[in-house]
Amino acid sequence: MTDAIASFGAGRRPVSVHTDDAAKARLKGRYRTETWFKWLGAAAVALAGLFLVLLLSTIVTQAIPALRQNYLTLPIDLSAAKVDPAKLDAANYDAIAQEALTAKFPDVTGRQDKRLLRGLISTGTGVFLRKDIAADPGMLGGTVDYAVPLDDFADLYLKGLLADVGSDEAISTSVTPSETSGDIDLTFGDDAMLTLARGNGATEGENGMLTLTSGASSLLVAFNGGTVKLTALSPGANGTAVAKGTVIEALDSTAPAASGQAFLRVIDTPEASRKISDKMIVWLDTLKSAGLIESRFNSIFFFTGASREPELAGVWGAVVGSFLTMIVTLAIAFPIGVSAAIYLEEFAPKNRLTTIIEVNINNLAAVPSIVFGLLGLAVFLNFFGMPRSAPVVGGMVLALMTLPIIIIASRASLRAVPPSIREAALGIGASKVQTVFHHVLPLAMPGIMTGTILGMAHALGETAPLLMIGMVAFIVDIPGGFTDPATILPVQIFMWADFPEAGFQQKTSAAILILLLFLVIMNAIAVILRRRFERRW
């Protein structure tokens, strides 16, 4: 017996199903799966962060130019001959500003050229000038230096967003003009200009003639105090090159420009592919080199209303409209939503009717927002005849959309209060109403406020329901009340994104940044309230 026990003890230990080779292999496989799961989760988070960074960087990059606006300082004649102090509204302020601009370029005489030149400044110049004179009548009686906003195309060019400007370097040969204005001939000391023209899209014809059409890059030669745009080139005698060109800025003389005294500027973007002509580019560069153009903070964008002109379009009207709409939404949705949640959670009997109500509330939270817009159109506008595109109607529609969210969040917060709080209050003689409003509701209020703010942030970003009630209308004036026509930020962004002008692209991105800022602030407030007042049980 003893020998048998000793023999068994000296033998190998019995193998368990949890320690055999198959079990070890399964354990390694489980660890490997967990490792892969962790790496996949980290990769998903990193990929989401990458897309978020790309989105924000794209928006910020496009929005930054909209934060600055280029202004041109002109000597504006506000003498009594131009502006009668007793009849300020009778003066043509646009014409006064345009006269000051054309006086800077006396050689511009053609009707079409004058029209292009006047187009460098904004069409809203007269409005701003009239407003500033009314605010400061001391401007009248003489000539004052006044900064006027540039047109959107001129502004975009100076920001480097409208035309790709290539090389701008000295010409290493002599240049001789035939005349000082009009269509002239230029003689270059060598034929290097021919090779340059071929490389910039010139069309070659008979006898080596190169033609620079509107589909080719623009070649501008600056010398003798003026600028000439080359239109054609051909080989000359003794290795020279002869070019035909149009004078944009008159030359001082026909004297030959020695090597290094003439400068060639190449505008890579063909004139036919941009919204600004070569003449306008030359005039802007002349004004900028004279120190008359400066970049300022774009107060127009932040403190004015909508406009069809990109340089005059502002976001303030949409901000005010959003604020008024959110006030109406909060005033309706918060008390009704919290009251409904308190009744359903604390007082309502548990029967089939309340079950149906709860199911419908949960279903309403998932209804597409445009359905609420259709409801507002049918009930508030068509049946009750309320004003179209007004913050009061928009707020009521968004309140209907936000109500289910507030009710669900409020019920969850009330449910999170421990039953012992209710039992203790009832145990010392408090009534059901006193228990709810004196003890339960204050403890649930942080969660209720958090849910409400998140619901309001969701409502602030909605566009579809407001499109149905007419808040997509073009509103120029700043709304002064709840019944005035207005729009809100998401709708303003939607409209600007649909406009074809390039200047609205930057305005759209800047408005998106403002909307994101509001949403971040509202979510930050929700987080702060939750961390500040939340109690853990």
C-alpha cells in the first residue's frame, strides 16, 4: 500500500484541461485578440482625430482671410461744392469717392477703363461715407483722407487668392519702346523673351510670331515709370526680339531702358480664368506701392447684416437672429419639458396611457427635424397666420423639436436621485409636492440643465426646419425684435455656401467658425455645470 502511494506520488501530476497545451494556446489567442482590439481602438480614435484636424484646419485656413479687409485711402473732396451741409442726403457720395480714385490715374481716359477703375472700390462706399459724415460733421468743408473698402475681387487679389503671380524679376537686356501710350512696339536686346513667351502658353504662328492670348499667362513689363502688357512677339534682326504691347500705365519717355532697369512680371493664371483683369492688377499694385492700401480687422463682417456683395456681407444679423430664436426656444421648451418630466416620473400613474405617452416621446426624439418644419409651416404660418421668417416662429418650431430631448434628459436626472431622499422627506412629514420640489428637483437640476443646454446646442445647429418656415429669406436689416424678419447662423451659412462669388467662400468658413464657437461654449457650460453641481451617490 505504502509502495503504491509512493509510486503514485513520484509519478507525473495529472494534467488539467486548464493547463494543457491546448489551454495555453487558447490563452495566448485570447491575449492576442485583446491586443489587436486595443490597437484597432487606438487606430480608430487616431483616424477620427486626424479627420477632425483636417476638417478644422481646412475651415480655419479658409476663414482666416475673411477676418481681414483691405482698405484704400483716398483724398475725398467734401467741400460745400460737393456736399451741402444742410442737405446731406442729396449728395452722391459714390461719385465723390470714384472721382477721388480716377484722379490717381489721369491717363485712364477710356470709358471701359474708367469703369474698371471705379470697380476697384466697394459699391457700399457711399453708404459708409454718408454714415461717417453724419457721425462726424467736422469732416465737411474740405478734403479729408478717407479709407474706403475695396471690392471683393480686388481684396481677394491682394490676399493672394485670385491670381497666381509667378516671377517678378529684372530683364537682363535693354528694352526700347516706340511710344509712351496706346498700342506700341518694344524691342528687346536679345531673344530670351521668345523662349519665355513659349513657356507661358504663347501660340506660335507664321514666321515665328508668338501670340499671347487671354488663355496664356500675362507678361507685364514695367520700365520708364509705366507698365506695358505684351500681346505678341516675333524674332527681330541680329538676335533681338520685337514685341507688340498695350500700355496700361503711360511711360515717362521713349528712352531705352538699360539692362536691369526694366522688370518683367508673370501672372501665371490666364486672364480668361480669373475675375480680375491685368489692368486692375497693375492699378492695385501701383496703389499698394504708394502706401495707400492697408489691411484692417474686418469689422464689416462682424457688425453688419447680410448683403449680395461679398465685401459688405456680415454675420451680425444672423447672430442676433440666432440669439432671439434661442430665447424663444428656451422659454418654451425648458418649463414645459421639465414639467412634463416631473409629472411622468413622480406623479403619473403607471398605466397604458402613460406608457403610450412615454413611447411617443421617445419616438419624437428620433423624428427627422424637417418634419417639425412642416408642422410649423402648416400650423403656425398657414393656420395661425404668424409672421414668416420671424424668430418667434423659428423658436416655437425648434422648441417642439427640443422638447423630447429635454423630457428624456430630465426624467433620467430625476430617476438618478436615490429613493432614500424621497423616503427621508416623506418620513419627516413632507408632502409629495414638497418632496419633489424641495429635495428631488434641486438634486436633479444639474443633469436637467446639462440636457437642456445640449438640446439647445442641437437646436442651434438645425437648418432644415427653419427652411420650411421661410427663414432662408434674404434679410439685410438687423432684427430688432421677436417678430422682425431674421435668419440664423446655420441658414446664413447655407445661403453663403450657395453663392457663386469667391468672396463668400471665406465668409462661409468664418461663419462656420463662429457657429462652432457657440456650440463649444454651450457644451463647455454643460460640462462645467455637471462637474460643479453633480453629486455621486
